[in-house]
Amino acid sequence: MTLLAIFGLVVGAGPAQAGSPASVGKTKSITVPMDLQDKGDVTTNTTVTGTCGSISLDISLVGNGELDLKFGYRSTQGPVRSHNMVGVYANAPTFVIGSFGDVGFPNLAEFETTDTVDIGSPAVPTAVLTVRVLTPNGPCFGVVGDLLGN
């Protein structure tokens, strides 16, 4: 319960209480800057460029209490040598909390992956993604968080 309360504050979801469940098929996508400044900030501003590029997080309810998470980044500093993407999701009505992410050495300037998780029903999910990448010009960092509500 404490984690859900903190989670609600972090992603700007307000109090971590069950509201009206989001509908199946609902999708929310955001893209935010990935840079070295403001490391503690979590944002929902729709932006596509930063010092190092951008990160994205799409959350979508696909039915049967399943949440699709699509996440990744785009580097403006050339191919990424390594990445560490760590995310957390929560569903306030069912108290389901879990994690998602990816670690790799892609040598690509753009990377995207997906994860499907069972969050139960009703569903009012939130998700936060932290991305750390190592580019030829050094490390970059970004955080994005969002609430999939009505």
C-alpha cells in the first residue's frame, strides 16, 4: 500500500486509490527527453529531443487483465553501447505491483521492446520507466512515468 501511495505521487496520478477502471483497448503513449540534466525529474511532457535523445513508454490494456508495455529510446549521440531499462508497474484496484525492463548491448541508435503483464481487473495501471544508456559520448539518463486512466 505504501508503494502504491508513493507511486501515485511520483507519476502525478494523485492518491493511489481505485478510480474508474480504464477500458480495454485504451492506450497512452509518451516520449520524453533523455539527457544528463534533471536526473530526479519525472515528466509527462510530450517531447522528442533532449541532450542525448528521447525515451518512450506506451501502456495499453489488451483484455483479460493484461497490460502491454512498449518502451525504448532513440539516441542522438550515435549507437548505444549498452542500456539498462528498468520499469515498475502497479494496478491500484488489485494491488498488483511488478517490474519490467531490458539490459543489453545493442550497438543501435534506436531500440524498442515490449512486455505483457497480468495486472488483474479492474485495471487502473501506472508505469514508470528509468533508462540509462552508454553512448560513444558518455552516459545518458532519463525517467518517464504515466497513469493509464479514463
